[in-house]
Amino acid sequence: MKLKQILFNQFNQIHVKKEEREAFKQLDTYLETFFPNVPAIAKRLWEVRDSNTEHVLVQHFGAFDSCNLYNLPFHTRDNKWLARFLRHYTENNVWFNEYMQANHQVDTKVPNKMIPLATVERYVATSKKFDAKRNQYEQDVVHAYVKNWIDLDANDFFYTKERKDEFKKDLNYDQIFRDKVCLAMSFLGLNQDSVEKSLELNANLWRKNVMETAFENHIKVAYVKDFKDPVKLAERDENGKNKLDQYKDCWLGLRERNYYLKHQAVIDKLKLATPTMKMSLSKAKDLYRQQIDILYNVEYDVKTGKVKEYADCITK
């Protein structure tokens, strides 16, 4: 009797593992269309923007818990919620079934079995493929949010247009922009690592733009007579650049390097550092000296240590 029970248990475990492998394979197939793409995410974020603040807060604190795409951004790290939603998706997505059958990826003669919730929970908790898709989805949410902010300059679910306009006037707008995007994404509950990665992978959408805005804000308060003198401003160097262009090159170069020093870990991990980011300390000091020379129309005197206090501000 004891031997029979042991053999039965072993057989049952093998059967369960086989069933689970089949279920995981089936869930892998559904996963291909489970997470929405960037255009669909942008639409959903726009709908969140149009909702009232109370509704958004209810979602954020978990009371509004129904399984739908509208609530997905608030639950990317809630495995139990994701498992319920994925199970609901496999049972109710008629369009997906038709699509898969039309592409001969589902055997129409063998209907899909209802997958137990416990199995879906194990899948969500352990599947590397699911985790990769989730990370990509979170990065796509950041992509959509940044693009909406830059392109539309309108209200969103976290900031009003008026608040964004205030940020845009700040001397450190480039730093503020990145921090505020991270704050909005943390409100949704997105993984910080995914947010950081997405900001760097999609730097072309925002970084140059917001740094140039920060420079424009800076130049409004900078004491530079030559920048306001049409005759002086008309003077060009060998590259055809006037004083303002030269100063801007120096300022943006140093800004980019300092940005790298602050976010070096994620940039290096993704291997996205630019040559400007990687400039040596000595080159950075030279660039800063050029900037001071242009700004105050003086020659930097190494021997006397003139404006040395500025050059020494360049960090290693």
C-alpha cells in the first residue's frame, strides 16, 4: 500500500509538471499580445489624463482593481493581479483566438483548456519571458509618457500644463524634467530600473531638447555683453560660430558630462555613453576655461590662477 502510494504520488507529480509545461507554453503564446504597444499605451495614458484626480488616486491605492488595460500601468509589479488579468485575457480575448487560428498557431480542433489560476500565478512569478515582456512594457510606458510631454505639452495624469510650464522656465530644467518623469512613473508603480533604462534608451526623445531649454534659461541671466552686441555677435571663429554658439557648445558639453557622472551606472550598463560624456577631467577643465573666457571676455591665466575656483568646480 505504501509503495503504491509512493508510485502514485510520483506519477501525479510527473503529470502535474507536464500539464504545467503545456500551460506555460500556451501562456507564452498569449503573452505575445498581452502587453499593449506604445501607441496603445499613449492612448491609455491620455485617458488617464482625462479622468478625474479622485479616480486616478483610487486606482493608485488599489481600490479600483478590475482587470483591464486601463489599470495595467498601476499593477505591473503586482503578480497576483497580473495573473488574474492574464487568465481573464486567455479566456475572453476572442480577437486573439481568431488571429492565432488564422495564422495556424492554434489548433482549432483542440480547444484551449482553462488554465488554473494557481498555474498562471506560478507562470507570472517564474517565467523569464513574462518578466522580459513586463520590463519592456514598463519601458514603453515611459517612452509614451515622455513623448506625450515633449510633443503635446499638455496636461497629463500627474502634472498640469501650467506646472510643466513652470518647470520649463527653471535653470535646471533638464534635471527637473528627468526627476519629474521618474516621480510620475513611480506614482504608477513602475519598476525604477525599467524607468531609468527607458529614459536612456529613449534619450533622443528628450535629453538634447530639455538641455537646450535649460541653456536658453541660463543665457537669459548670464552676464555676457557680447551676446547682446550685434557687432560682437557677428564675429565668427574658424568654424563659422559666433560667441553665443561657442559658449553654447562649451556649456552643453559640460552639461552632458555632468549628466553622465550622475547617471553613470545605468548609462554604462546599457553601453550608451557618448564621447562627450567620457571626456577626461583635464579636457573638461579646458572646456570650462573656454566658457569663462567667452563669458567674461578675458584670457584664462594659468600662472596667476585666474578663475581657478571655477575650473576646480569640475568634478572627476
